[in-house]
Amino acid sequence: MTRLQRPRQAVILAGGRGTRLQPVTLTRPKPMVEFHGKPFLEYIVEMLRDQGFERVLMLLGYLPEVIMDHFGDGSALGVEISYDVTDPDDLTAYRVQHAAARIEDTFLLMYCDNYWPMDFDRMWSQFEASGAEGQVTIYANRDKFSKDSVIVKDGMVSVFDRGRTTPGLEGIEISYAILRKDVVLPLLPDHQELFEQAVYPALAERGTLGAYWSEHRYYSVGNLERLPITDTFFARQPTILLDRDGTINAKAPRGEYVTSPEALDYLPGALEAMGKLGAAGYRIIVISNQAGIGRGVMTEGQLAAIHAKLKADAAAAGGPIEAIYHCPHHWDDDCACRKPKAGMFHDAQRDHHLDLSHTLFIGDDPRDAEAAAAAGTPFEQVTPTRSLLDIVNTLPRINGSGDYRE
């Protein structure tokens, strides 16, 4: 079999009327709703560019000139943008079929109303290794953000149910789909139908629809109720995630724990570092394994007292801690939160609407590095010769060279 080429084209379905977003959409398509000075769709295009996509094909219908006038040929954003326009009431399978001659052999298909911070290299590696004919992205939906629509087994979608009536559904298909043109086109019907209804159940029945599973929440302009948290997400308030023991304070000897506020021994420069973060406008969130609770060495009450002191001292230094997440489980509990797993990161992401791909985590342990990789966050490591303060002093927002996310 010929090795597939990594796609450089993204196809965006952006033709619907957006009736659930009225009255906002009476004068503009839903992906043109603005957040912090630019439309939702522009955030998507920028992410595609940053992930190595060179060409974007937008499938339009409703008020196409609003989108075309804004984006033009895409040169201002560093990509090549083209358009295929059909009737506003055409369904998405027809839109893809109508544009077939302009769609490349392997492509990324996206909905215009979902933003999810993808790591395409990781997605592509999974797709290549799986042997799937297509791959969709599935949001785990543990917070019941929307209604589940799939069943995933062994990395493949075994059931795709857009009607959401099948027992046992778990996870939401959010597109960000890697697809092959030679697989998709024969599945498209002659009549009007939704693309996902025409293609995904057929591939699921064949056992060839891969599932890229994500715990990172997606953000949407699908309805009016979603707009406030989407606005918060795109505000992208600078945030730093910090490990605790070995990063902020000295670690207890192996197998022992900090069990009282009095035993909290700050590492040199740690409080100063948090003060600098606070002065530069960063939120500080702490993420810490505390297996001493699971082992019966300390209680939740003792930990709460320790963290009360930590928060008070950090605030006094000018770097208030917004939240602390801890895993209380024993090493052998096989929980989803203990680092090197990423459960605490995803809890923080949902609670604070973080974009983890732009949120630095600083820790001292190899498990911290593994957890950062699992969560998709950038990582910097504290070492005996590189303190938290040393790392903080390198951040662009601290040393005056710009924003960390840049």
C-alpha cells in the first residue's frame, strides 16, 4: 500500500444558517462571531497555519460574502484560502460532493463552530499506525458538556449515533477528522444528507473509523449559551501550572511527606518567582501528587492546612495561587489523576478554560515531564542548578520580550 502523505489542506464546513445563534446570525454566519476583536473562524485558521496546514478550502452557503470579504485569499494570515459556495440550505454531504474536484487526496475536515487545540503531528501518527480509513476526534465528555454520540473500542469508533439514542454512548465526535478522498466520495449519497451521517456510521460498521480521544474540552459557537465560556477561553489569560514538592518547596525524604504547615520549606527564590508571576499578570495553579493521603500518612485536613499556608505566603509575595489540584491516591490505585497521568491538568483546563497547548507547566520530576506531554502542555524542569526563579526570569512576559504564548 502506498504511504499516505500528511495532509496540508483543511476543509471547513461553514455554510449553515446558524439559526440556534439568532439574532446574532441575522447579519453574519456563525463562525464570524467575534471574540476579542477577531472572528471565531480566524482563530481556527491561525491554528491550522501554526499546525503546518498550507491550504484551507471553505465550503460556504449562508452570507458567503461576509467570510470571503474578511479572509480574501488568506495571504494576510499566511495560508492559501479558497471557497466553494452552494445554497444555504444544502446539507454538508452535498457541499463536500460539490467541492470534490478541489479536495485533496488526504485532508482534514472540520466544523466551523468547534475550536479544539489540536496537536496534528500526534493525530497523524496515530492515524498512520492504526490502518484506519478515516479518523475523527472524540471529546471524552466526562463533564457532560454535550450529549454523547459514539462508542469507542480499541481505538476505533464502533458506533456513531448522531441521534444519540444508542445505550452506552460515551464521548462526542467533534470532527477534526483525517479523511481520504477515495474512501469518502463513494459513501456520499445522491440526495441531501449530513456528511457525518453519510460517512461515519458506514466506516464504523466496517471497523475502519479511528478515534483520536481527547480530554481537552472544545469550545463552540453552536448556540448562545456557549458564547460566554468561549469568550473566556479566547481571552487566554496567561496562566502558569506549577508542581509543588521539589519546585516550590523542598521535598521530604523519599517515602515521607510534608505533613504540616510548619514543615513547608520553600526553595530559594520560589516565593519571589511567584511574586514576579503575579506582577506580570499570570494566574498560578498548583498541580501536586499527594500519595501520603492514600497511604494513611496524612489526612485531607492536614493537606488543607498546608495549602492554606502556601496560598497565604504566595499572596503575601504578590503571586496569589488561584487553585490547587492534588491527587490523594496511593501509588497502586491506578487513578486517572496521579502524575504522570494528566487528569489534574484536564480538571484545571475545564475549570479555568485553559488552552493547555499554550499553558506552561513547571516541575522537577520525570513524571512531571511525562504528565505535561500527556496533557499537551509545554514543560520546563527545575533542577539542582535551575530554580523556579531561574525559569520564571526567562519568560518573555517577565523579561519584557513579549507574551509567553508567542
